[in-house]
Amino acid sequence: MDFALCASRLDALLLRYQACWQFNAYSGAAAPHLGDHSALTDYLQTLSHTDIPYLQGDDHALLHALKPYFSPAAELIELIGLAPICPNLHPQEPPAGIPGRKWQQINAFLAAQAAMHRPVLEWCSGKSYLGEAIHRRYQLPITALEIDTQLVAAGNARAQGSTPLRQIIRCDVLSDDVHQQLSPTQHLVALHACGGLHQRLLSLAVEHSGPQLSLAPCCYHRFTENYEPLSRQLKASTLRISNHDLRSAVRQTNTARSGETQARRTLQAWHLGLRELLPQLGIAKTTPLPSLPQHWSKRSFGEFAQALLDKKNINITLPTELANAEQAGWQQLHRAEAIDLVRMAFRRALELRCVLDSLLFLQENGYQCTLSEFCSPTLSPRNLLIQAQKSPYT
Ligand SMILES: C[S@@+](CC[C@H](N)C(=O)[O-])C[C@H]1O[C@@H](n2cnc3c(N)ncnc32)[C@H](O)[C@@H]1O
């Protein structure tokens, strides 16, 4: 894959269709970006209650479904199409205490690597389950860095007595203390290290001439003010992507429990239902409304609506007959979810742009890099794997 070319094509596409991926379909506002796409609008209106969750959960299925009605879909399919590694792994019982899904991710992450032979430095390790798996498989010394003291203690309890040495060190990877943990002999590994934390890993890998790196990034919006590119190529781009955009890009529900999804949808429908009701109460439909915690979904629409108005200091008693407004809310939610598919069509592209930035930065600093999908998106939607090796000639 030509990372530079792919990044520049993605950049151009994202710039051109900015209005599509920045639109908040749940705001209740009209969707002006669909004005020029009447075939797409008609298609979205045909989608059923079962079509939408299916398309929300599968980027490729979504793009293929939109392709006949939405011209950028074809280029998006081409640009986000990576060779998935997704090896056929026999499900293995996780060691005691390691959640099954995490263990499957770890096994897929390791199966995607060539044999490991260097001492390992694990970044933002949690209890260092990944380090534990590497240690079992390759008997390598492992140092893991983690900021949370409880996770450090729990991880070290698991690692007690390991030979060669396996240890979790309490360390803030954003602080200067981290420098003393790095050496030019290590294989740097990180599974699901968030935005600013993995950008720090990349900068320090370059600074300390780390010979090898394997990184599965996640949550690009976290631990940064706004995601600032590291690579010269994307620093020069005029496209700026806010943390808000990135947060929406990685908010995927295909690993959420169905109860959580249902609770979130109920609150969204009620929000929209209340919005429909506002003009009847003499209040502008666009009035900003606060949000309420998820447990409110177990109450009634009336209680929810009254609590929101109280929170907003709007002193109005709601009518007793609210069934129509609630029903209108569910209809609006269906419409909003259909329109939001257009934003979702760009979410992998936004993620890929961040990952390409990391790859370009590494290449600019003398690394040979590969990019792959190490597990299926149903096991983890954050399934991109960057592998980099310092070129011996730099
Ligand atoms: C998404 S979790 C991933 C944990 C583990 N790698 C895994 O896959 O299960 C991110 C981890 O980063 C740790 N973390 C957050 N900020 C950190 C910092 N400044 N320095 C070191 N670790 C940090 C968190 O405590 C958390 O354990």
C-alpha cells in the first residue's frame, strides 16, 4: 500500500465531503448536505428497523449499500480496503482472570506478528495481559508501563516469580520519567493505546531509535487537545479534524451490550420526542437540551421530559397525554439513524487518516511499515495494526 498516496486521496475526499461527516443527525435540524443527493435520500427512507443496525455495524456492507446512490462510496471502499489478517484461530480458554474477548484480541494480535525475539516494552498495559501472553509464548523479558496503581499491583501479582523477568512499572508515559524505560533494543508493543498516548509512543520510538514497534491504536480523540498530525505530509494538509469528529468516528455499537444500546436509543428517541413537543409548549424547537444518565431510560417518557425541563429551569407542567410526542420521537429517531449512516460511511476513513499519519511519521523517520487488520471488527472495531521496523540503513 502506498501510504502517502492513500493519505492524500483520503484527505481530498474528506475535505470535499466534510459536511456529510460533520452533520449531527440527532440535533433535529434539517440535513442540508443531502440536498444534492435525492436518490440517496430516497434510499435512506426505504431502510427498515433491521436494515439500520446491520449497516451501522459493518462499514463495508454500509458502503456497498450506499454505492449506487452516493458517489464517494466507491472510492471509500477502495481506500479503506485493507488485507485482513484475521487468522483462523482456535478459540482458547483464557488464563484465569483474563476476559475472553480480551484474550481473543491478544491472540489475534500475536498471530499477526512474526516470531518475537527482542525484550518487550508494553505501553499503557493495564494489567499487562498482552505482556503475559508474549511471555508465555516467547519467554522474553517484559517491562510494562501503566499509570493506574491498582492495575500495576494486580498485574505484578500475576507476574510474580516469572522468569525471565516480567514486571509492570507505574509510569506516566506522558511524563519525562518514561525516557529511562526506553532502550534501542526493545520491541515496543501497545494494544489499544489511546490517541495522545500512542502518539507519544511513536515520538519516543523515533527519539530512542526503537528498532521495532507493533501498535493497535484506539480512541484517537483521547489525551490530546485536538488530534494534531505527526507526519510532515498531514501537517501540511488544510484539513483539521476535531476531537468531537474523532469521538463520533470511533463510537461503534457492535461490541456494546444490547441492553446498553436499547437504553441509549430510548433516551435519544425521548430527546427527539421532547423536541417535537417544545413548540406546543411555546419553546423553540432548537433550544439546547442537556442529557440525562442512562438509568433514566427505565423511567417513563413523561418523567424524562419533566426532568430535562427542570434541569433547564423551564417552569412548565407537561400535558398528561404524551403518547403522540413519544411516538413522534421514535419516528424521528428512525429518520435520524438513517441519515446518520451517511456520516458513518466516513468513520473508517477518519480513523484510517489518523493511522496513516502514524505510518507516514514512522516512514519519514526511517521505518519500514505495514498496516493490517489483526482481528474481525466484531471482536474489536479498533482492529488496525501498525508494524514498523527500523530500516538498518538509517
Ligand atoms: C484502553 S486501556 C488498554 C489497556 C491494555 N493495553 C489492554 O488492551 O487491555 C488504556 C490503558 O492506558 C492507561 N493509561 C492512561 N493514561 C496513561 C498514562 N499517562 N501513562 C500510562 N498509562 C496510561 C490506562 O490506565 C489503561 O490501562
